[in-house]
Amino acid sequence: MLVDSHCHLDYFTGDELIAVLARAAAAGVGEMVTIGTRLAQSAEIARMAEAHANLWSTVGVHPHNAAELPVPAPETIAEMASGQRVIGIGESGLDYFYDTAPRDAQQASFRAHIRAARLAGVPLCIHARDADADIAAILRDERAQGGDFDFLLHCFSSSRQLAEDAVEMGGYISFSGILTFPRSEALRGIARALPAERLLVETDAPYLAPVPYRGKRNEPAHLAHTAAVLAEQRGLTPAALAELTTANFRRLFRKAA
């Protein structure tokens, strides 16, 4: 069984969501984590997870949205993650590619989410784009100030240095459909080199559909194509890769065990 560790199922509603979940099951994707990007949507996403036995959810503020409201208190975010089906904090992090929110607001929000993850005892799902040095520096600083916390760099497309830094700090790395793109050979090299026990897979649906669906709307069923490429890079069968990444998911997201 594969687990889609990061998707946005709030983009699918009603009968469409039911069809998406059915196609995921047919493709061997047994569980999915639907991710929060605004605190205001957290209750809705949690209800979605509660309505489907194979769904989990998270709570958080995407860096694009970091300036929409005052930075929430870590205690507030942690309390919102107390539900049984809420298994993580995020996504939070830094995005210097779009710079939709000021960088100081992104950084303050990122730190609040790190502290919330520590308080709640659940992992942090991190969005990192064109901000490698600041991501690593903030992770190190927060660990030095408050102690260790679990985290996952989702939809990884950053540098080998950030991947190595994350693993050194106990983090996990999740690969999306970007891994299948023809020009992603450097990324595939990183995927080959990382410790097996730190690998996860995701779709980030409805974004970043893998080859052969690139350019189309993504959905969890397409995870099998990303997983097949990762399995090939690691010299594993698809079944062995599914077993590995699902075990890693359970180890990181302990509430889903």
C-alpha cells in the first residue's frame, strides 16, 4: 500500500471527491494526508478526514498566506492539531520564489509552526522553495533554542545540501511528481543517495502531476507513477518501495500508526 503523504483534497468536492478516492484505492494508494494552508479551513479539512477512514489531515498556514493574519500563537496551532485525525502541522515554511508574503512574515510564521509542532508532538510539513539557507538556519536555531522536533520537507526540489542538512537534523524527505520530469536528473540523484529510512512519496495534488500526466490535474491515484520512478532509482520493486515508504510514514506520523 502507498500513502500519499501530501495532497490538497479540498480542491475536490462531492461526487468528484468520491471518484478521486476510488481511483486512488484502485491504484494502490490506501491512505492520504490532506494538508492545511489556512487556519480558517482547518475545521473543514478535519471533517473531511473524519468522514473517510483512509484520510488524515494537518493544520497550518502556507507561506503564501503568512501575511493575511497576525502570526498565530504556537499554542493556538497546537490546540487545533489535537483532533484524532489531525496528524501534523503545516504546511509552513518559506517561499522566496513567489514572495507572496514578506519574508519576515514568512519566517515568523515558520517559527510559530515549528514551536507548535513541538508542543503538539506531531511532525511539521515544510514548504521550501528558493530559501534553502534560511530554512536550514531556522531549523537549526529552533532546535538549539527549544529542542528536537520531527519534520518533513515536502515536494522536495531543493539542493542536495538542504536534503543532507535535513537528514542530519532527523528530518524526512518526500518526493512528488517532479521526480519524474525529464530535466530532474539532479533530483533523482539526490533520491538515490538519501537514507532509505527517510524517504516518503506524495502527489501535492492537484498540482505537479507526474509523467505521463504532466500538465494535467493531479490526484492521489497518480502517486504510483512517482513511486515507480523512485523504486527504479533505488533498485527496488514497486512493492518494496511501497512497504518502505509506508513504514517511514508510520514512523514519522505516529498518530497514524
